[in-house]
Amino acid sequence: MNFLTWFAIIICFTAFISLINERFFKIPNDIALLLGSFLLCITLKTAGNLLSLDWLNGALSRLGEFGFESYLLDGVLCFMLFAGAGEVHFNKFKSNLKNITLLSFLTTAISAVLFGLLFFAASRTFGWELDIWVCVLLGCIVSPTDPIAATGIMNKLGLSKNVTTVIESESLFNDGMGVALFAFVKSIVTNIGRENFVLLMLREVLGAAAVALAVSVLLLFFVGKSQKPLNHILLSILAVSSVYVICEKCGFSGVIASVVCGMTFSYGMDKMARWRMIVDRENLYERFWEIIDSLLNSVLFVMIGFSVVRLNLSKELFAVGAAAVIAVLISRAVGVALPTAFNRKNNIPGGYDLIEYTALMTWSALKGGLTLALALSTAEILPSATYELLLGAAYVIIIFTVIVQGLTTKKIYRMIEKSKSKRIRKESFRKCGS
């Protein structure tokens, strides 16, 4: 299947599902696209197997052969991260920097290791015979919250800007930690020379930040010298694509570099806001990145739904998926609660207490395209049976977090807000009484 044929099929389903959702269901469009494409593929795959329709099975197989991980990691990921980072409120990001740093690094590390231990225990209980390091590898894949899912969905749920900034910023930065952990544990699984983890993290983060800042500042200088909005757009595309390529070639984190580049460009453009109102009256720069972000997000969620054709649907998949979902919720909750408890001197964002904050940050932790891409990339290093278990676990987690958690996060947020209001009233009453 050539690229244009594949693209036409994806856009056809994207438009169809979006129109149906707009007319009847009215749920967040990204969730609708994932749910619709997932259910459609499940239905077609079941029909093909029950009715022995070779032509249908062949078509689904060809659809699943598209290189999803290459498309995302080597193609559109940097542009999606750049667009998402540009939406982060810079002042709120600075005021919540310590909490974002804890969530991005310490929480991700704790969650990955704890998930590995829990899933290893489940594998021993159910007889899946997985190595402990393979379970930790899966933890590295599913622990980082997905920046694409978070920025694509959270803005549409009506959460407070302060909370949304923490969730989005964490998801944008913790992937560097997740990818570094993934590379480190992968070297253990494959028995190749492992690198010192601290040095690996410093190289990934500091190298990426240095490259992104240098390139962004240089190209922002040229933006200020041009009065054509098209040139501003071209320079921003050049900035994010070049920093991603440079960092990937040098062994730095292209993910973090794209985020830093996006935030730097957003800050630089805000500083030139008055001048841009004159030279870019129609705000073409921001409109371009909004459209690109929406289009790529929509295509990505449909592709995630279609990726179900790669799975071997069986009873074991449901057991693996259930164990993985329970493990990821527990590990995420512990990963959020521990650093927050040790950092109680700092106010928790939003005025929450420890339990409320942990519940919100656990339930809003969505997984998406990056999780699937990393899981698919393990096909070359793992035995086929182990790979199928790992891919199945990762996919069920994505489906659960995006559909179940994504659709109920707003309700959970309102419940937590009510709990916070009651707690504050009780505390005020006690203070008045004393």
C-alpha cells in the first residue's frame, strides 16, 4: 500500500468519524476517533475471521503493516510536540516548575520500576514467564504520560488553566525520562554494554536543551528580520525539524529538544506580539500550528485505533490487559504521591491536599501514540510470544486511559473540586472556632 492510498483511507475514516461524532455523540473528537476506528477494526477483524473472508483479512493485514513507529518517531512527532509546547502558558509553567520537574523525572522513574515489579508478580501468578527486566521495560514504555494525548484532550475538558498547565507540561517533559529509561533497560534486556544512567540522562536532557535553545534563538532572530508570515512559519518548521534531527544524531533527546524549541518559539513570538500584529494581522503563524496540531492529532488517534489489527485477540489478552491497567494505576498513584509527600513544604498546585492531587494526576495520566510506538519498536529484540504480550498490555493501557479515563476525567475533576471545597470550608470553620 503506497503512502497516498494509506493517507486517503486514514483521512476518509477521520472525516467520517468526526462527522458522526459532531452530529450524534459530541464527545472530545480525539477520543471519538480512537474509539470509532478501534471498534470498526474489531468488527471487521471479527467478521473476517468468522466468515473466512480472505480479502478482508488481507486488507486489514496490509493496513497493519504500515510503519506506525517510523511515521511517529521519525516523522511527525517533533511537529506535534512543538505545537503542543506552544500552547503551554509560560508564566504558569514557571510558577509550577518544581512540581512539573518532580512529575517529569522522579514520578516517571518510580512508576516504571514499580509497574515492572507488579507486572512481574502478575506474570508469575498467571504463568506468563516474563523476565523481570522485560516487565520493567514495559514500565518504561507505559509510565510517561503521553504529550499528544494530554495536549490534544485536556484542553477540551474544561479543567482549570493551572491544573492543565501542570498536566500538559509534565507530559511534554517526562517522555525524555521515559525514553532514557527505555534505552537503559533495553540495553540490559539485549545484553549489550549498558551506560551509566545518570550520565545518559544528563546527556539526553542537557544536550537537547542546549541544541534547542541555540537553534531557536538563532532562527527567532531571522523571524524578527522578516515581515512575511510565511517566512515565520518556514523558520519555525526549520527550527523544530533541525533540532530533532541534530539531537537524534548526537544521542540527545529529540523529544525534549522539540518541547524546548516549541516553548522558546512561543516565548519569542509573545515578546514580538505588537510587531506581529502589524506584519501578521490575520495571525497566520498561530493558525497554521493550530491546524497542523489538530490534523496530525486526528490522524494519529485513528492510526492507534487501526493498530488493533496487529494484536492476537484472545482470552489471555484480556488477562494481560487487566493486570497491566491495575499495575499502571497503582504505580502512577505511588509515583505521584511519594515525591509530593516529600515536597509538602511547597504548596500543591490548585490548593489540593495529597490525596486529591494524587487522584487527579493519576486519572488524568493518558497514554497514546508514543507508548504504542515504543512498544512496537521492541519487536526486533524480544521473542515473538513475549513481544505479543508486551504489545497487548501496552495497547490495552492506551485504550483504557484514553477512552475510559479521558471520558471521565472531567467528572473526576469536579468530584475532587467538591471534596476540596468541603475540606476548605471545614478548615475555615475550625479556625474560626479556635
